[in-house]
Amino acid sequence: MSTVGNSTNIFWQECPVGKTERQKLLNQKGCVVWITGLSGSGKSTLACSLSRELYSRGRLSYVLDGDNLRHGLNKDLAFSAEDRTENIRRVGEVSKLFADAGLICIASLISPYRKDRDACRAMLPDSNFIEVFMNMPLSLCESRDAKGLYKLARSGKIKGFTGIDDPYEPPLNCEIELQERDGVCPTPAAMAGQVVSFLEEKGFLHDH
């Protein structure tokens, strides 16, 4: 008996053009740069700055922004712990496809739970998952409050908001940690430069 929707009776289809060929064509190595942190920590700003810097170097990247994806791919999900987990799982799977295509995939999501981020890391060879922790203090993120969400959370109009009444679990072994120095936040260009230097050092931006 066959059922539809339970991933039965399906087979993996191999294609003669693989990841190695695509990477050679693009002159780069596919990977996932996963940017995590509180709302207002600068994740989207860094993602866009990083993408622009890579473009200026002739490298192809694609940004998966958590808010943007909730308008399409994940528009059926809310913000319960279960829905957050499914949200991250889907983005992890899509990120894996982009990396397999040979692109530098930049995923920008709060992704508050450690186990969910670790599950995404486990989808790829470990060296191809670069976790970037925007370690900015809650006070700074709340003072920015570009979307007005902290104000709503503080007044009780939003429940389960990360950093206020829902936890954020910081990474324990991230590849890159970005934070204030002497109370000053680095510029987006400086932070993007730090990530690009890491990618260069690890051979993701290689020239043949």
C-alpha cells in the first residue's frame, strides 16, 4: 500500500553535474554562514553588508532572512517552540541546498534554541557551517527596537518574545563572535570584513 506525503516509495536521483563541478564553475566553495542573535542585534544588517562585500569580490551569495521567509516558505508557522523548531529546520534544509549549489548561503535568524542550530550544523559537513553570534547586549538591541517589537513585548502585547519572556541560548562553540568593544558596536563593514577574512582563511573564496 502506498501513501502520499510520508516520503515513501521515493528514490534519490543522482545527477552527472555535482557540487564539485558547480564550485569549479563559480570559483568558490559552498557553505552556510548562520547569523544568530537577539532581535535588533544587527543580523540582517550584517547579512546584507556581507553579501555586498562578497559581490564586490565576484563571489555569489544568497541571503535567507528569517522575517522575509515568514512571508513565503514559512508563512504557515507561528512562534511557539515547535513552530520555531520547524522554521529553523526548513531554513537549514534550504541553506543546505544553496551550499550544495556552490553558493555562500547567509542565513539570518534569531534561531534562539541551541539544539535547533546544532541540528542545522549536523545537516552539513561541520566545516561548511559557520555560526556567527551577534553577541550584543539586550539593552542595545532594545534601544534600537527598529520594528517596535520590544515595546510591544514589554507592554504584554506580544507573548513569547525572545530575550524578554522567551529564552535565547547563546552558542557554545561558534566560529565567529561579534560584540561591542569599549561600549562601541563595530560598523557593518568591519563585521562583514571579519567574516570574509574567515571565509578566505578557510578556503571558501579560492581562486584556481
